[in-house]
Amino acid sequence: MEKFGKSQAMKRSEDVRFLTGHGRYVDDIAPEGALHAYMFRSPVAHAVIGTLDVSAAREAEGVALVLTVDDLLAAGMDVRMAATVVPNRDGTQGADPERPVLARGRLRHVGEPVALIVAETMQQAKDAAELIELDYDELPAHVELCAGGETIHAEAPDNRAFDWGMGDEAATEEAFARAARVVRLEVGDNRVIVNAMEGRGCFAEWDGSRIHLAFNGQGVWDMKGELAQAMGLDEADVRITNPDVGGGFGMKAASYPEYFCVAQAARVLGRPVRWYSERTEGMLSDHAGRDLVTMAELAFDEGHRILGYRIHTICNLGAYNSGFGQPIQTLLFAKVLTGTYDIPTAWMRVEGIYTNTTQVDAYRGAGRPEAIYVIERVMDRAARDLGIDPIELRKINFVKEFPYTTVTGETYDVGDFPRVLDHAIADADVAGFAARRAASEAEGKLRGLGLCFYIESILGDPSEGVKVEFTEDGGARIYVGTQSNGQGHETVFAKFLSDHTGIPFDKIVFVQGDSDLIAQGGGTGGSRSVTTQANVTLTAVAAMVEGFSAFLAEEMGVEPGEVRFDDERFRAEGSNLTPTMLETAALAREKGREDLLTWSVRDKIQARSYPNGAHFAEIEIDRETGVAEVVKYTVVDDFGNLINPMLAEGQVHGGVAQGLGQALCEQTVFDEDGQLLSATFMDYALPRAYDMPWIKFDVEPVPSTGNPMGMKGCGEAGTVGALAAVSNAVQDALWPLGIRQVDMPFTPMRLWSLLGGAKQAAE
């Protein structure tokens, strides 16, 4: 593995500028003199628009433009935002109502964009928004996660967007009919607001024939196509850039109404226009995550082997279909439906529901954390109901022979789940847990141990492109199609190129996020970046070595096949020439061989990879206050071969932190009228550093066969494993008190109420 994975820890080079205030975030680099945009939003969750009068706002001081949906339509724009739908069980397609860029005839959630005001200053734009007259006839809001209620879209009269199924329903029914035991558990997965460190923002420029939109997203190519479609432009007349991005987590992968409106404003005015979201505005308008409830059932034979698995999920889409709202809790959930277990038959039914709330879409893991949370919660319950140790039950049912094709069609290429679990058992000191529990009890606290064994399916486009350009100053540039949102791509991909070419790291310039400079790219998402980008970089290196070898053969007086490259220098028997790749490029420039100075290639990884691992969480609960503290956390991951173990560990820490936030404190609350009650950090509790345990991290690699580097993605794994580990630990702590149903988030109030109920029942 020396050739394909140096596995050297290295600090991120980009952190110096981030930590010293020299990051190039979208709000930092907006053109000087850009006008400020402010979005006027719906104050109610559900209503028919009577009058929308913006005339006074248009006359207000400093206002350059006010846009409504009628203005966009009059300009010939396509105001329908893109969305993906899934098929129903009866073969029809899921509901596909229009989601307009700006409200069109109806208001469907608090915070829905209604009009864009553009002014010389932000304060002038906000003042003008106060002059907009919006009259409406309010309708009852539907906020419950169930079909029925006031119809939100005519295309879904009962507010059911789709009724989807996957698997063999008849075979699963037969498996349950002959089961020795059936275990059932309802599993709720609470809605979270993503809250990236940097809010969403953009600016746009129009030069008379071409639009440039800079936004802080997770890739440029989807936005390029959608903006061209909306504005009626050729794609060649659209440039999209992503500068530095301060966190995305799936939420920033989507296109949003503000981007289309700001671009149109710049086209109308012929001046640059900028927009940046405030925090409460983001809570009202950014796509949320999770928000589903699942009834899960496992059928077992007498030997505790799983015969069948059956789930019925109801998921919240919000007021409209977002870009991938429908596929996430169906197709993506199904990727790891059965987890790491050898389950012969399964049936999955999912109903999607429209509610008068903000749209729900991808959040770190997008469907896979939800699926693993369900299977690992019900496996833990099964162990209790069957009277068997939860570790032993998992080992009995682990997939043991590879490659293994699941009942939903995923082929796990490699794995050694028992070995990974045994490593985690040792690292977590499971044998010493009983003593630690006794010590907690002596202090009046409850202590629980929870296990989650997860697997993740890497998603996204398996192909990717790269361009390597040798520059006149004696260095090189690498242009990548992925997009860093803070994961360290600038360090990882430049270092990877350095390792395989001998080009000094400090002579490589990293370029990303510009549709004019990069022919095509898949962006970031689904933990795809490292496997796809490293794979195509190896392809580019091979092409460079071949091309430079043929060139040097003439200079060395040997046949091309006699020239070899050892990751640092070209050599040939009988020649004193031993140039580095940079020296070879300089020689090619001197000889007029411009064709050897730029290398652009595309390649595709052979198959998906499946990172997996074990998370052990230990939690203490104060009996008197209900306060829960994660006191010990252990992770052992199989990420295959790693490029930079330190950055991989950082990704795991971040993922675990987000999982613990959802499990312990994050709770999105709407009232019966659809008003968001948790719209500030006074009401929405993000985890703090104080809430985070020390995380013990280790790896037990089983190299993937799906790519030549043997890598497995790691960006989302921490979140995938954390939810069930903490939840199972809470259930373990409360089980002796007779408490059988626990649901996230485990806030002090919720746990205090459960403890109080258990105490009353005991009395």
C-alpha cells in the first residue's frame, strides 16, 4: 500500500488563513458597491394571497428594485424549482406540485419567499420591506406528521406526497408468520435545523450577456444548469463559483430561491447584487433534516437469527418537494436498510407527508443515518426482549461472507464486522462497565452503555474529473470537481498529488468551485469526494508519467518503455538524466511542448465503498434533574486505507458532535399554526464544547475493492453511528426502572418526566 496511501497525518494548510481571518467567504468577496438584497417572507404558514402591493416599497429611499413572482414571469423566467419524485407502490409517480421561486397565489410555510427588495444599503431594503402590503385569507395549518388536514397542494388532496415500497412483501409476511419471536419498536427521528457556521449567501454580476453567481454551496454544476434553465440562458452564458464555504452538511447542496432572484436582480439592474442570510432567517428557510417516524419489526427463529425485517416509515417533506426530499427517506434509506446483518427478506414502506413547515432534505448522511438508527434501535430492543447480550445478537446476525448482496440490491464488497467490533469492545473497556455503573449508582446517577454498529453506502456521481497544469513559475495547479465545505480538500488533494508526482506540496495551487475553470464536477456530498477525486488524480498521474516518459525518451536516447518514474524522478538505465516532474515540465516548456503542460482526465470508480464501524457510548443521567452527560465515547472505524488519518479523525469527531447534538438537545418546534418556536439560539439548543466527551478513535481497515486506493469515505460516518449509540445508552440506563420507550432528543425535561413517571409507577 506504499504506492497508494502514504497515510501521513498532516495539518490542514488552509487553516492558517481561516484562523487569521483571511478566508474568502462569499460575503467577504462581494464586489465593491454591490447592492443589498433582502427577502420579504411569509408571516403565516398557510394562506391564500389576496393582495400583494409593493408599490410603496419601490418608491422607498435607496430602493433600486422589488421583484415578485409576477415580475419573474413577465421577464420570461421559469419559476418552477427542480425536485425529484419517487414512484408510488401502484406504479404512479409521487406528487409533483410546483414549488415557485417566489410565492405564487398561496403561502405554504412561515418564511416562504414572497418578494426580493434590492437597495443601496441593507437597512434601506429592510425598511422598504415594512411598506409591503400583503393581504391574505389564512387557512388552517397542517403540521402533524400524518395524512389528512387542510389540503396544501391539489396534487395531494390528503397531503400524502407518495406511498413507496421496496422489497418482497409476500416473502416477508411469510417469514413473520413462521417466526419464533417478533420484536417491534416505534422509532422517532426528530427534525433538526442544520445551522452551518456560515449562513447561506450569494452575489451575482451581469456583464450584459453573461451571469456570474457566486454562492456558498456544495458544488457548481447543478446550480449552473438550473440557473440557465430559469433565466432562459445557454449554459455557456452562466458562470457559477463557490468560494470558501463554512459548512454545508447537505443543506447547502440544494438550490434555493434567493439565488435565482439575486441573479435576476443583477440582470435587470446591470449592477452586482449581494444577499446574506441572518441566523433566524436561515432557521426559517434552510432545508431541515430528519423528521420521520418508523415502526420497525424483526422476525427471529429459535436460534436468534433474523428471518425478516419490516418497516413502515412516515416522513415529513415540509411544504414542498425539495431537490431530494422524496428520495432521501426512500431510495437512500434503502441503501443500508438491513445494516450489517444477513437478513434474507425485507419489506419497506414509506409515506411522505406535506406539512406547512420548511422543506426537509439532506442532512449529514441523508437517509443512511436514519436507516441505521432504526435497525440499531430495534436490534437493541430485540436483545432485551430475547434475553441475549446485544453484542452477541449482532455477532450471530452479522454478514460474514463477502461480497454480499443485500435484499435491496447493494453489494458489500468487503468487511470484517466481528473483528471491528472486537477491537471496539476492547477500546471501550466493555468488561469494566459493570464497575463503572456501580460507581455511578453510588453517586445517585444512572449509567447506560449503548452500541451502534453502522454501515454507510457512499453516494453521488462515481465519476470525477481533474486537471493538472504546470505553471511558468515552476509550480503546478490542480483543478478538482469536488467542493470543500471545510473538510480539508485543499490539503488532502494537493498532498495526494504531491505524494504521487514528487511535486513539492508548497508548489501546488489548489483550485475548486469555478464552472469556467473546471469542465465538469460532482461537488461534495455522500462522502464521495476522497474516493472519486483521488481515483481520477491517479489516472491523471499515470497519463502524465506516460506522456513525459515518451518525451524524455528522446532526450535520454532510450525507448519510452525504458523510462521509469519512482514518484520523485524519471530514470532510465544508461542515462544521467534524472529529472523531477517539475523539471521535466520546464524542459517541455523550453522545447515548445505546450501539449505536455496541461493534463485533463475523467475517470470513474469501479464500485461503491461501504465504510462501517462500531460506536460505544456511555451516558450518565442525574436522577433528580434528568440531565444526561455522555461520559465515555469510543469509535473504531473501517475506512479502508486512509490518506490523512488526522483529518479522518477530525471528520469523525465532527460527525459524532452533530449526532450527539440531535440526540441530546436539538429540537425543532412548530406550534399548531405552523409558527417556528425554536427560531433563535435562545430556543434551539446546539451542543457546546462542554457537552462533548473525549472521543477515543481507532481504525480497523479492510481495504475496499471498489477503487484502486482501497479507500472508503469517512465524512458522514460519525453522525451515522452516533444517534443509535447514545439512544441505546439512554435506554440501557432507564431499562431497570421499567421505562421501555425513549425518543430523541434526551433533554433534561424529557428524561426528568420519564423518571418521574417511573417513580410514580413504582409507588
